[in-house]
Amino acid sequence: MKAILAAVDELQDELITLLQRLIRIPTVNPPGEAYEEFVADLRAVLDGYGYATEVHHAPTELAPLGQGLPRPNLIGKLAGDGPLVHLNGHYDVVPVGNDWTRDPFGGELHDGHIYGRGSADMKSGLAAQIIAVEALRRAGLNPNVHQSAVPDEETVGVRNAGMGWLVEQGLLEGDAVIITEPFGPDGVGIGHKGAIWGEITIFGKQAHGSAPQLGVNAVELMARYLATLDRELRPQLETRITDYGVTPDNQRSTLSFDTIRGGHATNIVPDRCTVTFNRRLIPGEDLDEARRELLAPLDGIKHDYHELYSTQPTLVSEDEPVVQAAKRAVKTLGLQPRILISAGSDDQRFVVHNAGITNSLVYGPGQTGLSHIADEHITVQDLILGTKGLALTIANLMEAT
Ligand SMILES: [Zn+2]
């Protein structure tokens, strides 16, 4: 174990330089810029370390916001001993807002912090997963590893052109899968909440605004519907609390109505009103039941229901070998492991539900709270600790067999 930790320390400059190099390619999604450039660059890195590399292009139709731009997936394979460990990260980053004080694509290192879009979520994960394996090799181990870098995690989708498509193609192989999303060097992620994003339209009947009794007012129907949910469903949701820590801190089942539109002019009784909603489910809740609860008050009211995205909650057992291996690794670092699920959703959903690999977890060096924000950054200390944690996790998995 000592040799592994020392090897990560020796590789510190290589680790920082690799992260900076990855941040400097602006893989902004949507629409998915510079994907080919990024994948070619990272492929060269893996080739340099002796991996057998493959690039697989997903059909552009799987990226509705992708403007027809290419969707390459990179896989690097390193044959070795022990269980096949698949290390995965998404390389797309969310767009940049206006309030940055640093160059979002500069990869600037200042005072022990590395700045840039993707520094936390999650090019730090990609850099860590590559250097962790190099540290193991330096320490004399010969791990059996696949590395994958995929697009389009940030734009979700029931299907997607990254991990979702790799799984559909049978290209995700591994006895254990580790996704290096930012949960912090002490965060062991065993799942995420479920979600439904959707749109509900209530229909009424138009009439002159001076004679509302001749019409059916869709805006008023919607108001009553929302009030009913508030009175009847919301108190139930508030009693549903998961036992697991959730990052960011939000252990409840939630429902939020985020946009509303209805009506044409003040002299016309509106014949339709549309809301969009965002429902988040804790593990143990079910998508179909959530849909039923949401639509029950609309019985007998003419309406339309349309989903933009849904995913079941994801949760793997703490007894899974990779979870045990990660917990031990975090303890070896002198940290207390935090068993977490994510309040959002991530590519683990495809690994668990579609590929059926429950021996999977999320462990990566960045901090969730520093993701998607202005001046996104990672501390060099977290980057190194997270890389050590990953290397030790793989070593523990090799030892267990
Ligand atoms: Zn991410």
C-alpha cells in the first residue's frame, strides 16, 4: 500500500498536467463542442501508456441537443491480473455562465487550486482514473483495466450517446465498474435518486372574457390542480426520507413545478395551461407509482401528459466488493468513508439497470458542491487524495481475488 501511495506522489506533476490538458479542450454540452479533438487527445494519452484503444461513434440521433455533431466514445484496454475493473468518466462539461473570474478553459493552477470548467465535474476524475493505474504499475502491480471516456452525461436522456449507448452495444465490460464523478476523496457513492421531468397540459374551452360562464378556464383548473397536490401529495413526499447521505444535501422525495404558461389575452378565457415539473424519487420509490400519484387529481379532467426524462432510483448494496474495497481504501487514507447517493442522476443508472452490473460505485476526487458553478475548481490535495483512493480501491479488488 505504501508503494502505491508513494507512486501517486511521484506522479503528482503528471496528474496535474493531464488535468490541465483536458480542461483546455472546451467540450461544452450542449451542443457537444470539440468532442473529436478531446477524444483524439485522450486517446493519444492512453496509447502512450500502452493501452489498446478504440473509438466508437454513437448515432447523432441519440443527442437531440447535439446539432448533428459527432458523439465519440473512447475505450482503452490494458490486460493484466485479477478482476476486470472498468473505470469510467464523462468528458462533456456544462456551459459556462458570465460570472467567472478565471479563464474557464485555462486550467490555471493557483495557490493549490486548479480552475476550469470540468476541473471538478469531471475531468479530474478522468485524470485520476488514468494516473491511479499508472501508480499501480509503478508499484509493481499489473491490473486488468478498461478505461472509458464518454460524452453526453450532462444532457441526461432515457437513452444517450455515451454510457447508455455503450451498454446497448455490449461495449461496457467489467467485473467492477467505478465512475469517477465528483463525490470527494471520502465519498463512496452507491446510487442516486430517481427522476421524472415532464409536462402536463390541462385543456378547457375558450369563451369571450366577458362571459366566462360559457367557457372552461384552463388556468383556473391548473391552479386548483396545483393546490390539490400541495395539500394532498406534498405532505406525503415530505415524510419520505432516505437513510443515505445525499449530495448535495437533500434526503427527501421532492416535487417542483418549474414553468407555467397559459392564456392568450385578458379578454379570452384560456383553453389550455401547461406546467413543467421535476419529481425526484428516493430509493424505494417507484416511477409508475410516482406517475399515478401525480395524475390522480386529474381524473375526469381533460389533460395531456408528456415526459422529457425519467430514471428509476439507483442503489447498490454496501456489500458489493467494489464498495467494500473503496471503504477500505478511504480508511487507509485516514479518512472516514461517507456512504452517499446523488440527488441528481448519473451514468450509474445504465450500469446497474441496463447492464445489470451491481458491483459498481461512484468515487472521484472532485467535490460535488464545486461542480457546475462559476470558478469551478479542485484542490491539488483532493486530486491527489482521490487518485490515491482510486488506486487503493483497485489494489483491494485485486487482493480480494
Ligand atoms: Zn458529472
